[in-house]
Amino acid sequence: MSAPLTDAQLTEAELAELDAHWRAANYLAVGQIYLMDNPLLREPLRPEHIKPRLLGHWGTSPGLNLVHTHLNRVIRDRDLDALCVWGPGHGGPAVLACSWLDGSYTDHYPSITRDEAGMARLFRQFSFPGGVPSHVAPETPGSIHEGGELGYALAHAYGAAFDNPDLVVACVVGDGEAETGPLAASWHSNKFLDPVHDGAVLPILHLNGYKIANPTVLSRLPERELDELLRGYGYTPIHVTGDEPAAVHRALAAAFDTALDAIAGARHAARVDGSTERPRWPMVVLRTPKGWTGPAEVDGLPVEGTWRAHQVPLDQVRENPEHLRQLEAWLRSYRPEELFDAEGRPVAAVLARIPSGARRLGANPHANGGLLRRDLPLRELERFAVPVDKPGATLHEPTRVLGDYLAQVMADTAQRRDFRLVGPDETASNRLQAVYAATGKAWQAEVLPVDEHLARDGRVMEVLSEHLCQGWLEGYLLTGRHGLFSCYEAFVHIVDSMVNQHIKWLRTTRTIPWRAPIASLNYLLTSHVWRQDHNGFSHQDPGFVDHVLNKSPEAVRVYFPPDANTLLSVAEHVLSSRDYVNVVVAGKQPCFDWLGLEEARAHCARGLGIWEWAGTERGEREPDVVLACAGDVPTQEVLAAAQLLRRELPELAVRVVNVVDLARLLPAEEHPHGLKDAEFDAVFTRDKPVIFGYHGYPWLIHRLAYRRAVHPQLHVRGYKESGTTTTPFDMVVRNDLDRYRLVMDVIDRVPGLAARAATVRQRMADVRTRHAAWIREHGTDLPEVADWSWTG
Amino acid sequence: MSAPLTDAQLTEAELAELDAHWRAANYLAVGQIYLMDNPLLREPLRPEHIKPRLLGHWGTSPGLNLVHTHLNRVIRDRDLDALCVWGPGHGGPAVLACSWLDGSYTDHYPSITRDEAGMARLFRQFSFPGGVPSHVAPETPGSIHEGGELGYALAHAYGAAFDNPDLVVACVVGDGEAETGPLAASWHSNKFLDPVHDGAVLPILHLNGYKIANPTVLSRLPERELDELLRGYGYTPIHVTGDEPAAVHRALAAAFDTALDAIAGARHAARVDGSTERPRWPMVVLRTPKGWTGPAEVDGLPVEGTWRAHQVPLDQVRENPEHLRQLEAWLRSYRPEELFDAEGRPVAAVLARIPSGARRLGANPHANGGLLRRDLPLRELERFAVPVDKPGATLHEPTRVLGDYLAQVMADTAQRRDFRLVGPDETASNRLQAVYAATGKAWQAEVLPVDEHLARDGRVMEVLSEHLCQGWLEGYLLTGRHGLFSCYEAFVHIVDSMVNQHIKWLRTTRTIPWRAPIASLNYLLTSHVWRQDHNGFSHQDPGFVDHVLNKSPEAVRVYFPPDANTLLSVAEHVLSSRDYVNVVVAGKQPCFDWLGLEEARAHCARGLGIWEWAGTERGEREPDVVLACAGDVPTQEVLAAAQLLRRELPELAVRVVNVVDLARLLPAEEHPHGLKDAEFDAVFTRDKPVIFGYHGYPWLIHRLAYRRAVHPQLHVRGYKESGTTTTPFDMVVRNDLDRYRLVMDVIDRVPGLAARAATVRQRMADVRTRHAAWIREHGTDLPEVADWSWTG
């Protein structure tokens, strides 16, 4: 069933060198898990040489080491520009071992020298307090992929390959990870990879048979069924199976040669011969025992080749002399005396097949993408801004205005090819379709005459998988490029867990001097909670903002531009920024234009501000009430409420505050964008009623502002899970965020109002009653609401 | 490539009847999207007959109607007990139409009669304010699957089929949905379905070619590649392709007959012949045009068979006479006069192939699972509780104690088979392995001699996909059974979006009288943030609680049992409850036993309480300070702090409060479990310093308690994203939740302390410094911490 193998023609010397490297890496992996001292076994192993806490994952490590050994060979022989994404990244000991062997570890951490002293430090620091994590992590040279949560390895690999035409991204997919949904979807990424402009991904499905406690699904399929599955995913699998090292070395070397020849062939066909057929890219299926070369049996139970090898096969080494004996025998089985010289340096045979310089997997600059990142060419916003003579006189769809700007970015990166727009089938639905004038939608599958905007070399990526969008974009950014993810607001929760991991990555890299900053991960959340005409309750969830604001504040920014020009200004900012996750929430429906470009820029730079033109403050005294808003729909309702108050209760001094940058509400000591108390109080007062119309869950505003002096006076309206398929205005009424309710809130909270305020309040309540009757009858909004516009 | 088709031998009469039903359903679907009046076209269509807002999804509707028509046939002919999960549930008009036709709609909503008046109401209410959602929703008879977020149809179908041996669950998978990760993983559910004890799932992959704006990946694969993919997933695909109705009717009828014969054959082989080979279950690949039978062209652009048919093909019907004319022609193309009689009732031919009574898809009780749900047999907790003579004298692993209890539930449901435990490969890692004494792990793939606890009929489900765990369990609960999902705390965020949808479902069903309550969805979150010895930062995220507490409070409960007996008490409660999502957070590591069973029960019933034995209050006066805690690790640190204070500052009156039920902190008007202010103040005081040690993100406690009188005095310690692979105590120190820091917090906040408090504070700070040095040197916790226990 396998593709015919190229004869790798490994000489005995090569084989010995590859095996020496593999044994050295395995030795170093075991040493990291167990040893505090006596790293080269110069004396018999004693309990005090053993770490007090035995932590780490052995099971996958020999497989990762094997792949690393053989990638070294082909990179060196072919002068490949290659990365590897280590899906089973809990095998940190393996990747650290190989990085130490190729010298890249010492390049990044000079104290971990490539000798006995450095080896001792390498061992001790592993999974030790103050040391390095047990998984592949941002601290690991050569890595773009956190070895924690499983599912994203292959999507990251494809993201790294897009627009890197000379790169080969190997990707080890564990058979555990292969059971996850995101990974299962990722195989189809090959329908989006252009053999002309993109690099290649070489998946290596590593079947070691077991997860923590169970067999894996793919390892227990008949090989024929597995082969059909992988061919159905569009690959040509090359199967390598074995538990005898020399035979596996030969087979894997041949498999890698076959695969790389096939990649070269596909590139040639597409780039030279002009073939437009989608290549059936090669992949390797590597079937070796879990915990291979480790203890076969412990305490009478089989370990090697079973789930019991997953973490620490011998777990009583300090206390149990038999375990200690087994560990020593295990370590000596690699014959360290042949692998390391008197000073503990790897001998020449171990290093013989390792590539040099930036070709080393631990040193390839693509894995430290900030080194390659160039600022995006961003044109002046004046060309895209909408003219605003007076607030609220015109309407624009903010995301459509943004679309023109993004189209220009696409056009200006046509040669550089370092900007992509990703989204789940919604670019046009979200009104960003202007980008198609500059580039198409990536598509390598069949194209029919009726199709529009599909292009083999397109840089808009649409697939109905938020996981793929996120994974691709992460891989793209981590290798030094730029992008934007546009998504339905409710369904971005699908990637909650992925963004967690990305924020943790960014937060950690900020503490690693050699990690160069990468472009921010930018979300445009649109089709938001307040406008779901075709959909309804299932499409209404504004909680992603709450989710990301739980994470490290140094890496998270949230913006609610209230109109088209503020959206442009925010977009310019986030596309220029580095090492953040930026969440921008903006509507796609026609929205009043409140600010001209210059005002928008100033407003966004401040992050929040008083809109004096919208309020009724006079002179020096503080206002009677503050009407605050964040989000496009709340801004409209707050302004409409302010207008009602101006008409109905003109003596009331109303201040209108708009918030773009939500973190401004946090205390300065909690978030870099947080306002100092004095600044906050100057805007919101210390003791006046504040009625806050917020786009999302109202308690988020309380959570951000609870330390402020005015907090006992803060009353927030927002989404409270009351929704269905209905009109825009009915949505705000159902959630008590409508203008009439806001006026009632003001009247309820401002002390000492004129007696006629009660009449005004009743009139407001009456309109809400009228609304309820009207909508039941007509299915549309009250004319006075539908036709409303700002008159000041 | 297809399996040989059984000759369905459709007579011309049958064919005519099936086609009549399909045409009627299509007519009703179009009517719902467009018509406010004139439902039977008794007069020429005029603009005022048209809805003012045209909303809904036409594209998928004819395909869903076709499947429904043909399911009716086989259900009736074979007296099948069958459900259908409608993956493309945005095709609400189709499912509503078919439910109206089979009479189940009128059964549930008597005002929507099966005549002209009822048809008019059916049309008007669709996607109309105050009417019904545009998607398949809880309001839709026969549905267990919200038609909003895509990806979960097939997992729901499998969940419904488990332990329902006579049920056939058809499942329409849209080719858009098929691109999602969760759906891609779901195909492998067949490795977990026991042909003896479980029902069958019949996937119907509907390739209509397009999403909102793009072709779909699967529809553009060569048929051979798609066929390999589906065979690789373990199915035998039956391909039906066409755009000529009669031919498609014949082919689909034959395909369904073939598939159902194959299902019957597989059941017979497993149940009668004793075959243990995993069946290659049949599935249908149905390839028909998107928006089939709708307008071929609109405004000169192709619509039928393209993405333009996705929502409302003619969108200017009120304004554009040509659109109006096209709509009328479209509606009349179904020949309504042949389908409905003078009173608007469906004629006999339309109804001829519809099954009757509970066999109708809109009436099957499995789709209203609460009707079938029976209380779980739960034994008295006394058999499982740990003895507690005095607090803190013994240690138990709480989840291991729970495991014994769950094992009993498994044993006691061995015949009923209505309880399952799901989890991503972590049942034993989470210390619940006692359940294996009562049942095995479901597994239909190859079994090797070395394997443990695998069983074809097992009711523990382990797969490395949180999406599958969640989807299976949802389907299982929605069809009237019980279960528990045990998950690593950090990675439950993977299903954030799924739980959103499930909570929305539960919240909505609470307002639907005919929906009987179902068993709650119970999470056990363990391997939590404070103990990640093998893992570290990537495995640390306690934010799922924040996420669910954003949702409808009537459907959400969160529990932090602090020890083994409280965990038992909480487990008993959640397993008895209905219509909730219960989140239980509990550690798997040895934990002090604080409460005996009776105390635990009383404490859990109150939800929070003063632990008098732990504090130093005397007599009537209020305490000087309140030390509160929620979560096992914070409880330990708070008690250790209380012990330090008792020793160091014995004159200080310290109150210790433990919180199990987090919603107790909310105001009574915000959550059914919320305490009234007077009750809250009686526990927490109105003005004394409250130092709160919380398991998760500290601001959540502020978000819950900001309205309380004592809030300005509330100081919360919790996880603040400071973590790595390190010791348990180092984790609490890094996050300022350790006992020494808590004592310092008390000293910093209680006014008027004796002068020697400053010395005590310095001693606490010194221990923290000593900790830092010790852990760098030894990699273990300070002996005084490692050996600590409560002495009062």
C-alpha cells in the first residue's frame, strides 16, 4: 500500500551515526527526567543522584528523537530550509535533548554548555522549580508550538508553510492528538496550500499505539482502512513500521527521501511545468513502540510498548533499589561512553549528520518569526475615512469601510505575501469583500465556472472551521507574518481554548530575550449579538471579551470602535502592534458616523472620552449624570437617550462618555492601558450616577471598574441572554438597553429632578409598551425608531 | 464504488406520493420565508402578502425535506423507531414544514392547525418577532439538536444511539458542517458503538456544494477520494447523485433500503450470530443542488445550485415586481392545488407515506428525552463516605472516593444502561478507575492482550476529544439518560462554545411546557490549576467557571467541594438534578478531610457556611476579620492561615467561611441560589475585612459580590496566570494565595492590631523568602509546609 520507497542507500557508517545520535538523544531524555547528578554515570547510580520529584513524559520521546535524527539527515544532505512542529510536545525531554546536541540550546542559553557541566544543568533544570517546563514551550529553541493542549500541530504547520515557498514544515502528529477534532479537520488544509507560493508540509503520523491509559483509534485500524483514510484526506502515505532500530533507521531514511523527492516533484510540476492539479502530498506513517528502548517490564507489568510508558516508567527510583538498578541498566543500554567524550561533549559520530548554522532545527529563524517580521505597509487612513460634517448625519457599514482599507493592505503586500485574512466562510457576509479586488480566496480543489473569487494563490482563507482559521493564523504569525481573523462574535468561543494557549505563549515570550516580537493576533468580531436577523439566540454571545480579559493583561487588548472611522483607526493600530491578542468588535450593519477621522484618531488614542457635543453639560460644574457606552449599538442607544433627555429634561446636565479601549476601565496597576484613578474620576466623576450601555454582559464592566470611587453609582445595561430571531430594536428592548429604558434609568437614579420627570418616565414606558404591540402586529420596528437620527 | 443497491421497487403510486410530500414540504418552506397572507395563493400574490423582513435559509431546505420524505417511508414500511438529527438546522423551514405535515406540530401547538388558518399562522410566525426561531430549535418537535453552531450533529446522533439498541438515528451532515473539527472527529464514533447494546447511526452526508459564499471541500473532492475518506472512517458509503426528482426519489429510496438492510444485517450478525467484528456501517452520500427547485436565476445571476441560494434567493419581493412574479411562479411550481384541499389540509397522497403516532419524526419520545428519563438509583452516601473524627486528621483523594460511588451507580444501572461516564483518556488519571470494576471502556476496534478494561459493552467512554465527550453526552442526556463528564480543568475550555449552546437549549426548554426535564449535564473538573506537576502553565486555566456563569443563571450551578465527603454530597445532588449544567471542581490529589458526612451534607445544603471550629470567634461580637475560601487548595491555605493567626495573634477574632456553591455569593434577585443581603451580611459581615482565597481568577468573586455591603472590604486572592511546572506550594506562592501571604493580608487590613503584628508579618515574609531559596535548591516544598496538618 505504501508508495515505492526511494532506496536511501544508508551506508553502515551513516546508519551508525544516525543511531548514535538517536541513542544520545534518548540518553539525554532519560537523564532529564531522572538525574540531578552523575550525568555521565561515572559512578554507580545512587538514590541521591535522582530528582526528588520524577516528572515528564518518556513515552513519546524516543519517537520524537528518531524523527529529529532523521530530519537532521535530510536537512543536511539536501540543504533544506525546514522546521518541525512537534505535536506530542509533552515529549519536551526529546526536543531539548536534540537542541542541546545540535548546539542551538547553548546558543540560546550559554550556561547550558555542550559538556558535562552543561549536561548536568540541562538535566537538573528540566521540570524543576525555576527551571524549564516539561513540555515543548516558548523557551524551547526551534519551537513554534506549545506542547500542551493537543489538536493544533498540523494547522500550525500549514500556517507556517503558507507564503514560505522554500520551506518544508515537518509535523509530528501523535495518534492521541489525531483523535481531536481540530487535528481531524486539519488534514484537509492541503486543499488550501498552493504548491507555487507556499511551502510544503510533511505530516509524520506517529502511531505509538497508546494515550495516557488507552489504545488510540488510528493505531487500531487495519492498515488498509487507515491507508484509505489518509488517501481520502488527500495524502500519499508511506508506512514505516518496526521495533528493530537498524531496520527502522533504514526504512525511515528511505521514507523521508521518498517524501522529499515527492515534494520536490510536486513543486517542479507546479512551478516549472505549470501543473494545476492538486498534488497528493506525501506523508509518513511511523509505527514504533511507545517508550521504545525503555524498560520492557516494571514490577512484573509490561511497560515498553504500552500506555504505562507514557510518563515515568520507573517511578520509585529513590526508594526502590530494583527500580534504581533498572534505571541504571536502561541508561547504560545507550552506551553513553561511546556517545560523549571525557568532557561530556558529544563525539563526532553523534554530531556527524547534524546540519549547521541556521539550518539546525533549533536555530531556523522561521521558528523565531519575529526575526523575519517586517512592518506592514499601511497607507494613510485619509484615503479610506468617511467624511463626517456633523455627527450622526450619515450612515456607513463600518466593516465595509474597513474592507477597502484591508484591500489596500492586500494589494500592497502582493509581492511580499505576508498578510492573510482568515475567516469561516464569512468575509463577504461580514462586508469585507473589497479584498477580493486585491486577492482571491485560497482554493486548490476543483473550480467550477459559477465560482467567484477562488484563486490558487489567494490570501483570503475561508473554511468552515474556526479551529483551522485560528491554527493557520497562529502558525503564520509565529513565523513572522501578519493577519486578521474575522469571525461571527458568538462562534469565536469555538477557539477559546486555542486563544488561551496563544496568549500564554505570547506572555511567556515577553520574558525570553531571544524571542523577537511577532505580529499581534487580530480578531474582528462582527455579525454580533445585537444583529442576528437570520439567526437568533444560538448566534448571540458576547462573552469572548470576558474570556480574553481573564488572561495576562500585558498581552490582551479589547476595542469597541463605535463607527466607521474609529474602526479604521483601531485597525491601523492593531495591524501595527506586536505580541498582543487584539479583539475588535464592530458591526457590519449601517451605523451612524459620529466622528471625523481626526476626532476618531484622537478618541482612539485616548481610548475613551467625553463626547461634549452629545451631552448637555454647561460650564464648570460636574454633570448630573454620566451616560457611558461601549459598542456600536449601545452608543446609538445612549445617544438617542441623550437626545431624549435634552428635549424632555433640558435642565439636566448630561455627560456622554464613549469607551473604545475597554481596558481603560481597569486600574492602572492591573493593566498597562488602565487609567489612573484621578483620570478616571475626571471622566466618570466620583459620585454621580453613571448609566453605562455596554455591548456585552453587563457584569464585565463591574468586574473592570469595581475599584473606582464611582462604582456604587455605576449601573450597567447590556446583553443578558435574552434573544431570539427578531428586529434590532426589539433586541435592545428585550435586554433593557434601549433608549427609553436608559432615560428611565436616569430618572430613577438622579436625585432632585423636577416633578415632571415622572411624566417623562411614564411616556418612556408607554413607548416601550407601544413597541411591544407594534412588533407583534407588524414584525418591524416602530417608525420613530427606524427613522431616528441624531439631531443634537 | 457504491454498495449494490437493494431494488426499492417504488411503484409509480408510491413515487407520486413521495413526490407530493416533498413538494408540499417545499411549498411550506417557501411560504414560511415569504408569506404573511394568502398562504394558498387563492389570489395573485401582492406585495402586502409578503413579510416586511425576509429571513431564513432556503438553500438546505429542499434537501432536508427530501430526506424527511424518505425517512417517513422507511419508518412506516419497517415500523422503525427512528430519530433524525438535522445538522443543517438553519433549514428550520423544512423541519417545521414536515412536522406540520405529519401532524406533530399541531399536537404540540394546537393553534397551528393542519388547515388553511393554521398554515397562515405557521407562515407568519416563522422568524417573526414573538414567533419561532428561523433554525431548528428546542421549540421544534422531534429535535434534539439546535440548528445554530455547526459541528455537533453526528456526535449528538451517536449519543442518542448509545444504549438504545432498537433505535435508528439518521443524521444529516451538511458539507459545510463537515469542514468543522468536531464533525471531522465524530466519524470515528463508530469505534465506540456496540452493535449489541447500542442503536445505529445512519449518516447522510448532504453535498449541496456550497456554504454561505464558498464551495465546500468535500463536494469538490473527486468521488473516488471522498469514497476512500468515508471508507477510511469505517463506513460503507452509498452514493445518490442527481437533480431530476423522480430519479433521485428512486435512488434515495433504494439507498435507504440498502442502508437499513445493512443495519439489520449488522445487528443480526452481532446479536444472533455473535460476531465481534466491527461492522462497516452504511452511510448515504446525497448530492443534490443547493436550493433545488428554487429560482434558477435571479437578476441574471445563477441561484439554484449555487451559494446564492443559501438564504433568501429573491430578496426584493415587496419592491421588485419581477421578484414578486418569480416568487409566485416558484410557489405555483409545486402545484399547491394538488397538495392541499379546499380547507388547506394536506390531501391523502401527501400524507400517505407518513408513519403514525409516536413513530412520526416529530413525535418520537426519544426526541423529548425527559419523557423517558428515570431517576438514577443512588445508594446512601454512608457506604462511601470517609470517617472524620476531627477535621484535618486524615487525607483522601476526593475523586478516588467519588470513584467508588460512581462504580456503584454503574453497577446499579447495569441492566437499565442509562448512565455513562465520558472523558478524554483521563478516567484513571483522575482517580475514578474504580468504575472499571462495574463496567469497561467502550471499544469496538482491535483489542490486544496487554489492554486493560476495554469492553464492547462498556459505559465508560474515553476518547482524546473533549468535543466528542461533550457531544456524545449531550445526545445521551437529551434522549433521557444520565452521565458525567470528567475533564482536566484547563482543557474543558475546548467545549466552551458547545456548553453555550447546551445552556441556551436548557434555558429555552424551561419555557416550553411540552419539553420534559432532562438530566443535568455534570462536569467534574479535576487535574486542576493548582496541581500540574507533569505539565505546567499550558494546563492551568480555571476560567470555565467564569464562562458558564455568564449564561442564564436558571440553568447553571457551580460547586467547589473542599474535601471528599463534600464531593460525595455534591455528586449525589447533581446526579439527581434536572435541566442544569453543573460544574464541580475537585482535586484528585490527597486532600485533608474536613467534614464528616453529616456535616458535609449540611454544609452543601447551605452552600456556604461558617466553620466555627476553624476560627477564633468568641461569643456575640462580630469577628475582626473573615477568612473565606472556595476550592480545595484555597481551603487548605486559608485553614493554615487561620492556624497561624490563632498561634501568633490569639486575640484576633477570626471567622472562617467556606463556600461550596459559588452562586450563593450572587444577589438573590440575580440567581436562584443567591443569598439575600441579610443572610450574606450575617456570614460575611457588612464592614469587616474579608480575605477570600478563591480557586480561580480572583475578579470573579468581585463580579459576583460587588453589590454586597462588605464589598469595599473584600480582598480576593486567586490564580493570576502565574504558573509553570513546579511544586504545589510554589504554585500558591507564585499567585499570592499561600498561607503566609494570607496572614500578611490580614495584618495589612485589620485596624488596631497589637504592635507585635508587625513582627509576625515580617516572619511570614521571611518564610516566603526561605521558600524561594529552598525550592531553587531542593526542588521540593519546605518541610514545614509538606508536613503541615491542621491542629486547630
